[in-house]
Amino acid sequence: MGLSDSADTRLSQEGAATVAADDPAMAADDRSGVLVAPLQTIMNWARGHSMWPMTFGTACCAIEMMTVGSPRYDTDRFGIFFRNSPRQADCMIVAGTISLKMAPRMKLLYEQMAEPKYVIAMGACAISGGPFMHGYNVVNGVDQIMPVDIYIPGCPPRPEALINGLLTLMKRNAAGELSAAQRYRLETEGHL
Amino acid sequence: MIALKTLLGVVVIAIVVLVNTIVVMWCERKWLGHMQSRQGPLRTGWHGALQPFADAIKLLGKEDIVPANVDRPLFLIAPIIAFIPSLLTYAAMPWIESFVGASLDVGIFMVFAITAIFPVSMLFAGWSSFNKYSLIGGFRAAAQQVSYEVPMAVAIAGVVMLAESMRISDIVNAQHGLYYIILQPCAAILFFIAMLAEINRTPFDMPESESELVGGINTEYSSMRFALFFVAEYINVFTWSLIFSLLFLGGWNGPLFGGWDGPLGMVWLLLKTYAVIFMVFWVRATLPRVRIDQLTALGWRILLPFALASVFITAIGVFTNNFVLIVLEVIATAALVWLIARIGERAGEARRSEASARRCSDGSAIIPDPGSSPGSASGTSHTEVGA
């Protein structure tokens, strides 16, 4: 599985970075009816208060990611709870450099996750390839492989920055905004 | 009319159990947080009290994945088989003398029989998932729960002999003034250890050993099906803690309003139950996971002989008097505690000598030799971090 296969899932950074908040038709999800609307409210509240990232790290940013779960930063306060199996995880924190060999495995893990799923690109390497950008085996940004919801700059970002990124994602969920994957599907296939 | 009353009773008991289950989930995250010098959930409701609801509703809204190649019927039915028996136990479980589903003559036997279905669901889940980690988890669950049911049943036998009844409310009423944890300390400790294995809590959380088996039997389950396993597990924590407080801690008896057949009796019972649950989480925060061979060795070679000895001692006590019973039981308890402590000590010595054997001749650096020690007790009680 080469990277050329995933060219169709290529998503521009600008596309992922703009939030769908200014587009009410997208945010409201046109299925909302008498019964669905309160359900959607409850669901948004739940998604805004519970976020289980997958225990998955590829490089040195993962050290900061682990620190986030430690007593000092304690993400459990916000309902952020690391879960091992991709089937039960909500979001994937891509913490570190993605080599060409790792990329298909990471995509496989992403595809094993259950919808709605989110991707956080943590650190310079996951955003753009970072200091290893010109390496012969380095993916220049994880958004070349899968749709990214949140970019966290830094090399590596501080734990506070990662917490801020996760909280931003949860706030978006609470506001009922679509994930990057959902927006991508809506743009390309016309449905969620 | 009777059918309506029964239906109402079922609904009330199910609600009481599920509310308590949610409280147990919240307690675990808060207590575990504070034990690990964290704070636990804070932002969802009052001190994170709504966190279990947020998690459950979020899981409900997730995609329900049935992976390719799974054994479809078993895969779909396994979470239901886990969930239903865990609620079904409460059919025979008294809360107070008058608030009980069915006060059966063989109450404790029936509860025990229903809980024996739980490992079957785990075996189903492990087998059907088409995943090596799930399968290992399922086999571990079967091995663990079958081997720990034996000492547990024998430990209960002593209680039944003293109360001369298997009806749970009779057992509780027989403890008026003198709880069985005083008459049966050895059986109580055995029951508590076996209980930890039955409800898959650390140090015996073999079916879901997160640091070695990804998610164990849960690995392939997403959405609602995972939530059912999750809830069933916490219902079981509550169930077994309730059974412990009914059998050994005097149930609804208490120094104040003791044995009163009213809400205060239930308050006593719940206080005792939550004390036991606190112990369970305390153990979880303290001890690392044991290996599967250590687990089965403990079950068959230590717990079972001591459980049989406890029954023998109880038989002597029934024919003589309570004083003889207490003295003999305390001696047995001391022996049990000494033996378990000795095992831990010897494991530590073995680890230390192994480590020193791996040192260089100058005694400084340690040569990494992963082959020589197949998994010295690994795992950590802090399950949230890792990569």
C-alpha cells in the first residue's frame, strides 16, 4: 500500500483548518427533526465531555502525550481517557514523525476506529514532516493520509498545548460541528 | 395484579442496580484519581458526577463495527450474555428483609449459579472476535473464573453451615450482633481474593490486561457492545461487594437501627457495600497484575486448601462453641496471610537474584536479556498511560 493510493484522500491544510461553524447547513446536520434534535443535543453534550484518545505514539511527541495522562496534567479531569483498542477510541493523536513504512499501518489503525473519529496532528513532524521534512522516508504531514481535525504546533508541543488541542476538539463537538472526516465525505460524496 | 407488581418490582430493582453501577463507575475514577494524586473527573457535572453518562451516551452514538471474519452470531450475542446474568443475580438478592425479588431457599446457590454464566460470555467474545488478543483474553477469563469459583464456593460453605440456611436473608439475620467476618476471617479473606478474580479486577484482570492484550476480550468491540461489557463488569463489582457485605459484614444489621426492616437497613447495607468496593479499588491502585500461572497456582494450591481447612474448622466450631471457632480461624488466617506474604517475598528474592545474575562482573551495568525472564510480574495499576 503506497502513498500514491491515498492521494484521493488528500486534504488540503486550509480545508481542514477552517472550521465549519460559519456554515450552519453543515453544522446543523439536516436530519434534525422533532425527535432527533433533542437527541442530537444530548449526543453533542456527551461528545463534548468524553474523549478517548488511542494509546498510540510514533516518536518523541508521544513522551509529551504520556505526560498528559500523568497526575501532573491529569486529563481525566476533562473526561479524556486513553484507551488501547482503536475500536473504542474516539481520536488518534498522531504524536511524531510518520515514516513511509509506518504510514499504511497508521492508516489501518485509523480505519479500525469507529465513527465519529478525529485526528490530532501533534507537533511539527505530524503537521508537515518538521525537521525531517526532506528525509527520503518521511511523510510530509499526516494530512496527506487522513483528514486532520486539530493541528498542534510545537517541537514537541507542551502538554498544556495538547490539552488545549483536545479541549478545542471537545468544544467543537459540543457545538455540534462535524469532524474533518465527515466534512470531507460531505464535500466529496455529498453525505455524511 | 401480581404480574403488575412483579413488573414494577423488576423495574425498581433494575433502576436501583443501574444507578448504583453508575455511582460505582464514578467512585472508581474519583477514588483512583485521588489515590494516584490526581483529581479524577471534574468538569462533567458536580465533580465529574455525570462523567459515566457522558461516556455511555457517547459510546451509544458511535459506529457499531462488526469486523469481517468474526463468528457473527457469537460475536453479537456475547455482550448480551455478559449483561443479562449480571442483572439477573438481583432476582434473588435481598436489600432488606422485605425488599427482595425472590427470597429463595437456595438464594446464595442461585446467585452463584447465575454468575457462573459470565465467563461463558467472555469465552464467546474471545473466540468469536477473530483476534489473537481477544482469544487469549477469553481463555484466561475461563481459566481464571473456573478455578476461582471453587475456593469461593467452599468459602461460602462455612457461612452456610453457621447460618444453617442458604436463604440470604436467613444468613443476614443469623449475623445479628456477631458478623461472620469475626467468626470466619479466613473464609472472608479467601472470598475477597476470589471475588477480585471473579470480577476481573487488578491484580487479577487477566481477561483485559491492557498492557499486554490491547483490550483483551473487548479488543474488537465498539460502541454499544463494548458499553454492555463495560457496564456488566461494574454491575459485577457491585454484585460481589454486595454479596460480601451480606455474607460476612452482617448485611442490613448495624449498631443503630440494626436489623430494622426499613430504608435505614438498606443504608447500612449500602455503606458496607461501598466500603468493600473501596477496598477493591484500593487493591487495584496498589498491586500490579500477576501472571496467569501465578494466578492459577494461587487459586488451586493456596486458596482451595485453606478454604477446605476453613470448612473443617467451621465444622469443629459448630460442634463446640464460637470461641474455639474464632481461635482456630484466626490461626488459619494468620497462616494464610503469612503464606501469601512469603510468596511475595520469595518472588522478590527471585527477581533480585535474577537481576544480579544479569549484572556484569564489575557489578555495574545490567545486560538486557529479555529471553531469560519470560515476563516477571509486569503491568501497572495506572492503566491510562502508555504508548
